[in-house]
Amino acid sequence: MTQKGHSQKEIVEQARKLLEERGRKALEMARKEILQEKIESKEALEALKFSMSYFKDLDRPALMSMVCEVAGGNPDITIPVAASMILISGGIDIHDDIIDRSDTKLSHPTVFGKFGEEIALLAGDALLFKGFTLLWNSVKEGVPIEKISSILQILTRMFFELGDAEALELRFRGRIDVSPDEYLSLMRKKAADIEALARISAILGGGSEEEIETLGTYGRLLGTILILRDDMLDITDFQETLHRTKKECLPLPLLYALQSNEAKSKIVSTIRKQALTKRDVEEIQRNTAKSGGLKRTQRIINELAKEACSIVRKIDKDENLQTFVIASCIPYLEETI
């Protein structure tokens, strides 16, 4: 899937520039704020330093900058708010890793994997508290206090929806009978954070109620795309496939593969082994691909991307939000918008 007149390579390069230009200031601000705290515990300090090197989050602040601009505002107003969102999201991610017992992600150690549960829990708490403090202090940076009140209401709803989604997801662990539709419904719920960021940015930009709703819907679609993109990455990575089959719910491509009776018998017999070898994991990956699990997930991503681009096309004059969607999906999309 590409925009007319642009190759996938050109779109990815354009997106990288957007992320750097729109997200770098907020990321640096977040790092500076958390690392200026005086902490006596050497291990806790190292965990926070590691977390800020681990979370190279340019996506969220860049998205907020672009949405604010599309809504008619000055994107610079999002910087302090985006910095707070980076810290809050980082804290949530650390806590998620503790729940999922994720020692690594895509071959890199997590804060939980490197420092253990207790220090990871404290580091996650520190990021959350600092994030909310920074959000309140953004009033000093020119964010109207009435908008902060609206933002806090959105964040409250987001936290409860994400918490509910995490609790519901626990029921999917170790199950091979979860339907793809059940899983997709839950993943849409887990996309609440990206919708919240889009709504917050639209409010900061002074968007109309209609624009806020449109951009919020865009955020929910984008968030779902990003989750499914991670599913695609997980099922093609050895450590992530191993972890997902043993300690988390199965990724969407694998759930689709289990819809095939032939693939199901092979995959289930492998998953149920006490310990999986590298060869076992590779067999799961091969059967997932062979049964069409990857292609069916690609089609879902494709459909979501088309819908996201379609709903913002009228207000996204510079096409930055559309570029962001397409670049987030490459190489999983093939058709032209």
C-alpha cells in the first residue's frame, strides 16, 4: 500500500523525518525531567536511565504534533504534554512487562528482565507519577488549565479501558480456542491509548467536536494497526514466538492458523510440549505462514489502514497522518490507497 507517486522506501524515509522533526523535543524533555530527580538507590537510578534509553518513543509525540496541526493548532503546544505522555506510556509498558513476565522484547532486555520485578515496579511507578506531574506543570508552558481538565478526563477513561483490556486478556493465556474476532475486539480495546493521544492533541489544537471525534477514530484505528504490526513481528521472531506461546495470549496470525484443521493439529501438538526447542518454534512459524495466518493478518491491517486514511483525508491537507499510517504498516501492505 503506497500513496500515489511514492514508493514504500520514500514513504518510510518521509515518516522517519516526521518522527525526528516532530517527536525529538518531547522525547528529550521527558528524559531530562525523569533523570533530574535525586535518587540514592543506584539500582533504581540505573533502571530509570535504562528505561529512558529503552523507550525511544518518537511515535507518540510526533503523532500528537501532527494531529494538533491538522486540528488547526500550533504543534509546539503539544511538546510538554507529549513529554508527559511518553513517561506515562513508559510506566504502563513496564507494568505490562511485569504482568506478561516479558524478560526481552525483540532480542532486547526489558526493565523487568534486567532489574527484576521489584525495581521494575518502582521504575514504572516513578514514570507514571512524574508523567502526571509534568502534565500538570504544562500549564506553565502555555497549556490552558481548562484543557488540562479535559485531558485528565480522557486519561481517566483511557486507564480504565486499558486496565479492563489487560484483565480480559489474562483469560486468553494458554488458550487455543480464542477466535480471531474475539482477539480483534480486545485489541481494539487495547488501542485506547493512541485514541486518547489523538483526542488530546485535537483538543490542544482547538479542533471542533466533529474533528475531535474524527481524529479520535483515526487514533483507535492506528493503535489497532500498531498492535497487529507487533503481532506480525512477534510471530517471525524466535524469542517472541516462544514467549507468546508459553506465557501470553497467542498472536493473531497464529489464531488464524488454528482455524485450519491441518495446521491446528500440528501447531497444538508442538505448543503442548513441556519445553520448546528452536526447531519447534520454527515449525510453529512455518505452519502459521503456510496456513495463511500471516496473509489474513495482513489483510486486516490493510483494511484498517484504508479506513484510517479515508476518514482523515479531508482534513489532513499535508497527508502527514496518512503517511504515518502507511509507514507504520510497511512491509505488511501491498495495495494502493
